[in-house]
Amino acid sequence: MDYNSALDTALNRLHEEGRYRTFIDLERRKGHYPHAVWRRPDGSEQDVTVWCGNDYLGMGQHPVVLDAMHEALDATGAGSGGTRNISGTTVYHKRLEVEIADLHRKEAALVFSSAYIANDATLSTLRVLFPGLIIYSDALNHASMIEGVRRGGGEKRIWRHNDLAHLRQLLEADDPAAPKLIAFESVYSMDGDFGPIKEVCDLAEEFNALTYLDEVHAVGMYGPRGAGVAERDNQMHRVDMINATLGKAFGVFGGYIAASAKMVDAIRSYAPGFIFTTSLPPVVAAGAAASIAFLKGDGGVKLREEHQTQAKILKMRLRGLGLPIIDHGSHIVPVHVGDPVHCKMLSDMLLERFGVYVQPINYPTVPRGTERLRFTPSPVHGPKEIDSLIRAMDSLWAHCALNRAEASA
């Protein structure tokens, strides 16, 4: 086989379909988020505003987080030195897991190197713990959940997105005695819609199923203490396992699960994705713990209120232009384009002409024909930044001869 030719064919296919992904070389500067410097391929520099970051609240630049990380760095050095079982468990890891468990009102928590690994390792390991487990997975679950369900083997059922009648139908069709788990998300990041947590928990209780909720795009953002949508909806106590990230609203890095002490102990003891992975550097664990603690308090309440306000303003301004936004009431603001080439073209022109950085979201992240630009406003995207974005979108939408449409819900 001509391996180079096969690689050329695979890469050319992505280029032809408008799906080839490029990395934008950004230099974030402390205290200036969401502004950054783009280093162009020719070596020149351009100031840009980041509109697609997941540091939703700007905590990656917050003094509380930075001070905690400096303290840990000076006290312990860089890396953790091993897996949690060897030498990679420190006071910082234990403190972080205590903060997480308290945040979600669970008995225990377990930190992973990413929320992707936490989903993959946990969902695949549950098959070992509960032989014959049937997993009911929402059709729009994240790739990490899909991989964890697939890799664990065994029976799975895919229920139509947020379709409770379909979920009930699938549950009724299976053996009442079989162990069951319903896996879903609280905020689906591509459309920004919410999962029906209460109704899923009702079904789980009726059919004696466990619940597994991904709150990756919700922690820090919703609820009185920032524990997520389950806290906002007073359903947190009904969810058996919660997965989330430390790398979005908390502004640092890593992922975790929170559950009963017995469930966490079993995952800790059986999941290869946890056992054989070097633990987070203490400096990262320290920053994450400080971020969680801050967002639980009054400072977090203020940031969440400011964030929701900015998201509403952006939606209103985009809707005023007649652009086809997708609005489900969350902080995520997708603008539907529907074509991968146009989507990439818009992204490139926004960056090069207006200094607005927003990545195109194309297949396979979203289905073909639903390509979109996905904006993530934050409390530090103020009137000036929003005005610049609106002017840029108005100009380019007309330039690209794209249809303007009523906002979709």
C-alpha cells in the first residue's frame, strides 16, 4: 500500500468538503481576556477578540485562581510525579475532590485528566461493575460519552434527543430485571438546549435505572453555587453520577465525576483510564479548587448574572439583524450557516478583516447541513466587543449573500 497516497486522499477529502481544521496560534495575555494576539502564518501579529472560548467566566485569568497556582507551584514544583496510586496523590488533589463533592452535594468525587477521559473511563467501567448493564444514551451525547458506551461493549439503546416518550418506549421493551443506566447532558453545547433532568429522573426511578449526567457546559454557570442545571432545577440529589470539567467555566484543566462514596471507590479501583494515568499537576489542582470555591460564593453569583445578561444582549442584537440564531435560553449562541464552505469562509473573514475569532462548527461535530458559528459570550465581552461583532456579522452576511431568517428556537 502507498501510505503517503492514502494520507493525501484522506486530507484532500477534508479540504474538498470544507471540513479541514486549522489551528489559530493565539497568545492570551493576563488581564486582557477576551482579547488576544493572533500570530499569522507569515509571522505578523494581529489583535483579536476571542468569541469561541470555553473559559466562560474568565476564571482562567482571575487573581484568586492565579494566586493559588503560584502558591502551589512555589510549594511543590511542576508535575505530580506519577499516577494517583504511585506518588501522584497530594494534598491539592484531595482538597480539589472535597471541593467538588461539596459543590455537587455528593459523598465523593474523582478527578481525571479531562472530562473526556472521565466519561470514557467511567461509562466503560460501569459494564464491569454491573454485568448485563443496558445503557440508554441520548442521540446527541458528546463523543466522549459515545466512546465510553461503545468501548464498554454490551447492550445500548440510543434514544431520540430529549424525546422522553422514546426513552420510555425503550425502557419498557427491556427486561425489568436488567441493570440500566440513562446517560444524558444538562446543556448540549452545539445547540445550547437543556436536557429534561427531572423527567429523566422520574423515568429512572420508575424503571430502577441509574442516571449519569454530563454537566460539562453547565458547572460554574447555573445554580445558586454554580453546580449546574441539576442544582438550578433542584434535581441534583436525584442524579446518581455527575460528570463535569475543570477546563471551561472553572478556567483551568481536568475533569471529574461526583457520586456516592461506594461508586467513586469502584470506579477508582477498576477504571484503567484513571489507574494508569499520571495525575493532574498540583498547581492545576490548586487553581481548580480555588476557582470552584470562589464560584460557590457571592463572586460567582455576580459573574453568573453578568454572563447571562451578556448572552441575552448578544442574542437580541443578532436577532435584530435577522440572523438565524438558535436560542434555547442557555449561554451558548449558535448562528446557523448550513454549508461547510460558507461557514469556514465566514470564520476566516471575521478573523482576517475584523479581528473576530470564532471557529466554524462543521461535520462531524454537527450533522451535515447544520454547520454553524458558535459564539460564547462572557462577562468580559462588553458593549464595545459586542458592537464590533455585530457590525462584522452584518457586513459579512450581506457580502456572502446568505439568507437572513427569523431566529429559531
